[in-house]
Amino acid sequence: MAVGNVVGVAHSLLLRASDLKDDTDHMNVVSICLFVSLLCACIVLGHLLEENKWMNESITALLLGLCTGVVVLISSRGQSSHVLKFDEELFFIYLLPPIIFNAGFSVKKKEFFRNFIAIMFFGVIGVFISFAIVSSGTWYFFSKLGLANLSIRDILAIGVIFSATDSVCTLQVLNQDETPLLYSLVFGEGVVNDATSVVLFRAVQTYNFDNFTPLEGLQIGGSFLYLFFSSTILGIVSGLISAYIIKTMYFGRHSTDREIAIMILMAYLSYILAELFYLSGILSVFFCGIVMSHYTWHNVTENSRTTTKHAFATMSFIAETFIFLYVGMDALDIDKWKMTKSSFKESAGLFGSLMGLILLGRAAFVFPLSALSNYSTKSPGAKISFRQMIIIWWAGLMRGAVSIALAFNQFTMDDDTQSSVEDATLITTTITVVLISTIVFGSLTPPLIAWLHPPQHRSNNSDAALSPKASFDADHFIPLLNDTERDGENGTNDQSGISHFLDRLPRPQSIGMLLTAPRSTIHHVWRKFDDAYMRPTFGGRGFVRMASRRGMELPEEDEELEDEEQN
Amino acid sequence: MAVGNVVGVAHSLLLRASDLKDDTDHMNVVSICLFVSLLCACIVLGHLLEENKWMNESITALLLGLCTGVVVLISSRGQSSHVLKFDEELFFIYLLPPIIFNAGFSVKKKEFFRNFIAIMFFGVIGVFISFAIVSSGTWYFFSKLGLANLSIRDILAIGVIFSATDSVCTLQVLNQDETPLLYSLVFGEGVVNDATSVVLFRAVQTYNFDNFTPLEGLQIGGSFLYLFFSSTILGIVSGLISAYIIKTMYFGRHSTDREIAIMILMAYLSYILAELFYLSGILSVFFCGIVMSHYTWHNVTENSRTTTKHAFATMSFIAETFIFLYVGMDALDIDKWKMTKSSFKESAGLFGSLMGLILLGRAAFVFPLSALSNYSTKSPGAKISFRQMIIIWWAGLMRGAVSIALAFNQFTMDDDTQSSVEDATLITTTITVVLISTIVFGSLTPPLIAWLHPPQHRSNNSDAALSPKASFDADHFIPLLNDTERDGENGTNDQSGISHFLDRLPRPQSIGMLLTAPRSTIHHVWRKFDDAYMRPTFGGRGFVRMASRRGMELPEEDEELEDEEQN
């Protein structure tokens, strides 16, 4: 018997054996395989399109997902269009936490806290204003567009779903190094508004709105405060515990892997504990990231510091790409599209009215709140220019996977047929809004920023060093910067070229200037408290035990993570 | 209305809202929360027990899991004992790949390929011998112990389940730096025998053994060869593609994150593609790890190198701890235990006979195959000593999560009652064998090695530098080693203190010496081929484009990953 024959038979044996495997298990393997391949393709394509100013990684992933969806749809002859059904758990439990954690871990803390008041205005009052406008607009328009039977609950749910900006999308179009003020305002708003949205969404699902009393309004306000503070405290406590454990137990003595593992697990624990107690996991893990970058990160070994910085960014990058790919592939949910009975004109009307309401709802709080800030600020340099207001308005218009997840949650519970036609229409409309807003606003925001807020408005020559492309290797520039910028106006004796440099930039001033004097006092008190009590307990820059023990050099002060703390 | 009241009402609002959430979703959050907390506890406990020579991380995790299982069992009043049911998919799709990949990524390649023939002997012939002994012993003993109705298929399945050593357990008790020969033999066997087990297990599930012909035996042999070579080639090709992409596209120019993401995704793709085609994912991802550490790793930036080295180790560490925790928690599967009707005496008999068969089955191939190696080796230094044989025998006796997964796969398909009693008995017996063998052999192996094969047998003074505790920071020792060992007998001009040092060690010789002359020729030819064709195409040490472009120093040669390539 020839060897070829044996191999052939062996192959058929393996195929026969395959019948024994569970089919659903294997379908899972097929879809994982497809997703991983597409992720690789996205990374390669995104790299090739790096120089293209219209495309970014998220749009590439979205379009690639859409194309794959079309291919699957055609090859299954219109029967099936998605390989994985949109799964809320996958999204909220596995994909979102690394993205938000990394955002907190790498956020410029000083910029964030400087604008904290403005961020809270946008993220709380703004969401309520937008919610009111989108809800009432939906109530007014949708009944004229073939959706006459919507309950008050559904209308309010639409208001919540479309009133909050998507923080993951924001990360893609705004750059922390190029436009720190705009990034911290819009992304910070995206983090804070999660708590507002959670509260509003739960209120919408819980209350009976036919006899809504002012007391219940007060309850909603109270539950926001409870949610906001308990989530924040949970995140901060998790971060501090990780810092304390790593500082006292000194894992680095034996193993860098344990340090990194503890950091990852504690960060994740802060998210999942928040979810366990029905709090806002996004807020928790964001503040956990901030605390970890301030304390824990300084307590680990040099290798762990490099590893965590890049590993967290990589996890976040993979999760982001995955989400956009997923949304793109899921968009052609053929069952839902078949179920909607709306004509093209009606669908376009629904989409158009929603987009209009989103534009209006955001304009209705961005411009007044910014103007309020400008009115109360005395220093002329502290005003938010009209151009900046436009960017803040525009860059926050994208709706993303959170909206889709909430729409699925709200509109797939009912079982009666009439309602499910309307539900399907609402879901397809949500998907359309997400796709179009991500692609349109995502591709137009960078050119808009370049047009309205060109680099010379921000600083004269910092872009070479601080563009996202260069920032990954920013440490290569430090010697240069130190040479040329050392004698600058800012005479502090810290070692950080980048932070030093950032300090010299004429910073665009913000709504936070409203409270400049109290804020700097708070900052001063915090610095004293931090140095006197927090750092000795939890570690942090300059308080790391191993530095003296091991005879290693002191922790470097020129790390990007640290450019926030020198004044 | 008092603020306290508002907060209280708000809290109750949140709790009310919680009823709306899907209960199963929230149960999932509860179990994730519990697992993450336990993982943190394991890491802290494992760190505290670092100096204890009887305990290791895996036993800590296993015992912690058992204790938690007991607590859950008691608090649910005997109704429920596990928080998550043992899930094959979770194990094979998510937990196993990072462990095996990291093992391939960090394996000492020279040691591995030097012993390749011996590894193949143990991993292929050894598994068949052990399979024959365990199966026939099971057939003989089990009918006397209350399991008279076992089908021939079940008996053969037991043979497969208990004939393969568990590579994850092996990683825990053997140390690559302390006992490189033993590690490469036993762990290499664990990787190779996965292919053998897969083939045997599928054959058992597929064939009708009442009329088994020699032709079918040949088919099994053929499918082993097919599986082995196609899995290996798949892994190698994935690794090479990743190296080629990173070398030509030069991701590091823009972003270290993309490099790392591509490495992770391509490695995972090699595993999942192998699963897709019903090959051995373990073999694929192991060889992908080897190729990546030889080529890809040298093509990425310095930061990516540090990050990948530690991030892969961390992922593997978390997955290992998770598996042991999981096995521990799952052991008290109260439904299965209730269903078995065996008395304690019968259960003990089943356990005892299986353990005896495992001991016997492994002895039956380790000693003869080692003796065969000794017989054919001429050089007296190349013999495997009797003590080393005992360690090889003993260290491979652990059975782990793979056995449990296979047992669940085999014994949970039938639905009729009589059969399910026997199936439950077989599953509880498997769990008992895994628990006891992991705890007993896991805790006794390190002392046994210390007793039979003390450090002075291996080398005179290398342990201080090469112990697992120090190896993480081995680069700190390099200047010292370079000073004192530079003029050693090994006069190559490479820069590596550690590898230099390793070379000077009197290496225990192996069965691979059987083929020393041809093997060194092969090695020589490979080196020439590698330098002439492979490295210019796929990168690798000394062929990295960015080194010259960026004006960075040449890739360091003293990295641990590289201590294998200097001769």
C-alpha cells in the first residue's frame, strides 16, 4: 500500500473524526479564525494607510467588517450575514475594559484635572440637555415617519442611546499630544457621561413615566451622585491596593510577571466589581488607570514599566480594532433588515431626523456651556475660541458600539410581532446612525482640526516631536530637546524633556479657568498631602524602595506617563 | 427631604434596576469576579510561599480552588459546588494557547533540537506503550471493581486519557535553567505527545474496534504523520509570515503596539487554524513560538522585545494559575459525585489501579527507551544516568486539565441512565487522579530532583545566576560574569555572558547523542542555510534593518532568549 494512500485515508479519518466534534464548537472556531485573520488584515491595512489623512484604523476596520459581511451574505445566498451575533457580554465584559483602562493609564493627568469642572459640566448637564432634545424630537418626528406606536419608554431610551458621545471613537480622532485640551474635554466627557447614561438608562427601564413626580427626578439625581462617587472610589481604592501590595510585597524581587499580572488583574477587578454592584465600570477602571499610573507603575521594575506601558496600549488597540470590525460585520444583520417594513424614504427620514437631533442636541450644550465658561473667565487667553467650540461639538458627534449594545438591550426584549417590527426598525436605524456617524465624523474630524486649529495655533514647533507617530519613540528626542530647550522659561529642575517642553507650550485655556485660583490651591494642597502621606504609603515617583536596595538608578523621570506631575 | 434618604432611595432604584438585567449575565459577572479575586489571592499566596520547597504556584491554586469549592458547597447547602462548569472551549481555545506559545517562545532551542530524537521516541512510541498498558490494565481491573459494562471504546479512551503527560504541569515542576536536559525531554515529550493523543483519541472515537484490521493500524500511523507534519509546518509558516511582515513593513517606525499585536495575533492564528483543520494546535503554536523567537523577535523595536518577552510570560502565568484554580474548583462537582454509586472502597480501588497503571505504563517506556539510548551511545558521558531516568519517569506522571477535558468529552455524551452512572464514576475517578497526582507528584518532584540530581551534578556554581528567581534579572549579572568568565575555555566572541556561561557547563548528555555526528552536520548545514537564505529574508539576529537605519545600537546579544544560538 502506497504511502500516499495511507495519508489520504488518514486525512479522511480526520475528516470523519470531525463529524464527532460538536458543530457549534467548530462554528466558534471558524468565527474566531475569521476574526483573528481580519484583525491582522486591519493592522496591516491601517499601517499602509497611516499617511492617509482621511482614513484611520477604526474606519478601516469598520469598512473591512462591512465588506466581510457582504461577502458572507453573498456566499450564504442572503441567508446569513454575520458570523458572530452582537454579544453585549463580549463587548462590555471583555473589550471595553482594556480600552478605558489604557485611556486612564495614559491620560495626561494634569490636563484632565485642570479641566475637571468643564468635563463634569459637559458629561452631566450636557447629557441631560441632549437627552431632553433628542427625546422630544424623537417623540415629535418619529410618529410622522411610520413609527406611531412607540411607547414613552422607547422614546426616552432613544434619547439616552443617542445623547452620549462614544469614548472609543473619540480616542480614534482626537490626539492627546496634538490637542491636549480638546482631547481631555471630549474624552473626559465620554468617560463621565457613561455614569450619566447608565443612570438615565436604568431610570428609563425602571420608572413608570405616566405619573412621574419631582421626587423621582430627585431620586435620579441622587442615584447619579451615588453611582459617580462609588464608582470613582472603587477605582481609586483598587488602584491604591495594587500599589500597596506591589510596594510592600516587592514582587519584582522574584518575578516581573507577577507584578504585571497583579496590575492587570486588579484593574480588571475594579471594572468587574463595579459591574457586580451595578455601578459604572467605565468610571471605575478609568480612575483605577489614573491611580495605577501615578503610584503602582513606579513601584514595579524597569522591565515591568516598559512592558505594562506597551502591553496595555496593545490590548487597547486590539480591542478597539475588534469593536469596529465587529460593528461593521454586524451591520448587515439581514434578519432585522428583512423585518423592518419601512420604505427607503421612511428609513432615510428616520436616519435624517435622528442625525439632526444629535447635531442639535450636542450644539445645545456645547456652545452655551463654553460661552458660560468664556463669560466668567477674566483672562483673555482663557477663553474657548469659537473654532474650538466647533471642534468640541463636531468631535463628540460619533455614536459607537455602546449605542448598539444599548439598542439591542432595549429593543430585543419584547416578543409580540407588531412591536418587533418597530424594534427591528429602531435597531437598524441605530446601526445606520453608528456606521454613518463613525465614518463621516471620523474621517472629517482630523481635516477639520487641521483646518480650524492648525498646528501653529497650538505651538510653534512641537508637532514633530509630539505627533502620534513620533510619540512612541519620543524618548529618542529627549537628548535633543534637553539640549535645545533646557534653558527655556520654565526653570524647574526635573529631568523630563517632553514634560519640560509641554510646559513651555502656550496652552489653550479652558472653562476650567473659571476656578483657577481655588483649583491651584487644591492642587497645591494635594501635592503636599501626596508627598507627605500617599507616596510614602503607596509608592510613586521617588518613593520606590527597590531603587535604593538594588543599586539601580532612580526611576527615570522622562517617561511619557509622567509628564503631568512636575508642578 | 434629607440627602441620606435620596441616596437610600437611589440605591434601591439601582437594585430594582438590577432585576431587569439578565440573571445569567449577572451570574457570569459574579463568577468572573470570584475568579479574578482568587487569581490575585493565588499570586499573593504563591509569592509568600516562594521559599517553600514543597509548595508551588500550581498546588497553591489547586488547593485554593478546592477550598473555595468547599465554601461554595457549604454556603449553597450542598446544592452547588462550582461557580463555572468546566468548559472545554474556555480551556482549549483561550487558556492553553498562551501557555504553549510562551513555552515555545522561551524554550532553549539548541537543547530542544539536540534531544529531538529522544523527545520523539518518548512522545510517540512512549505514548503508544503507555496506552497499551493502561488500556489492558483497565480492561482487566475495572470489571472487578464494579464497572463491568464498560465498552471497548470507553476502555481505550481511558488508555488515551491517562497515557499522556501534562505539559502545563511539567512546566511547573521542572526548571529550564536548573535542569535543561530533563526539562527539554519531559516538556518536549509533553508537546509532541499531544499530537499522538489527538490521533489516538480520534481513532478511539471513530473506529469500530470489534473488527480492527492491520490496515486501520496503518491508517492511524499515517494520520499521526499527517497531523505531526502539517501542524508543525503550519506553526512554522505562521511564524515566518509574522517575521516577514514585520521586517518588510517595518511597523516599529510608527507604532510598537502594532508589532506586538501582530505577533500575538499571528501566534494565536496558528493555533486556531490548526484547530480549524482538526490538527494539533499545541504543536503548531509551539513551533510558531520557536520561529518567532528566532526571527520575528529580532525584527521588532527594543521596547517591543522587552514587552513581548514579559507580556507572553505574564499571559502564560495567568492562564496556568487560572487552569489550576479552575480544576480545583471544579473537582467537587457534586452532581457527578452524587451520581456515582461506588462505595469508598470501590472508588479507592479504581483510583489505586489507575495510579498503578500510570506508574507502570510510564516506567515501561522511560527505562527501556533510556537504556536503548545508553546502549547505543559510545561516549560514557552521554549516558542517561539511572537517577535521571527516575526523574524523567517521575516528573511525567502528573495528569492535568487536558485529561479532565478529554474525560468530559468522552463521558458526557451518552444519555441512558446506566451508562451515565458509569460515566459519572469515570469522571470523578479522573478528577481524583488529576488532583492527587498533581499535588503529590508536583510537591515531591522538586525535592526528588534536589535529592537525586543535586546542583553539583549539574554544574558547580551556576545556580546562583541561573535559578528561576534570579533568571528574571539575569542581565544584572552579565557584567560580573563577563569579567570573571570571559577567558573561559569557550573562546567564541559572542557578547553573551549567560550563554557563554551555559556553554561552559558540563552538560548532562542525552539519548540524542545517539545521532551526534549526523546531528551536528545537520546543525551546521542549517546554520549555513539560515544565514544565507532565511535570515536575509525573515530577519533575525544581525539582520535587522532598523539597526542601521535608526542609528540605534545593534540588537543586544545578551538576551536570555538568545542563549541558544552561538555555536
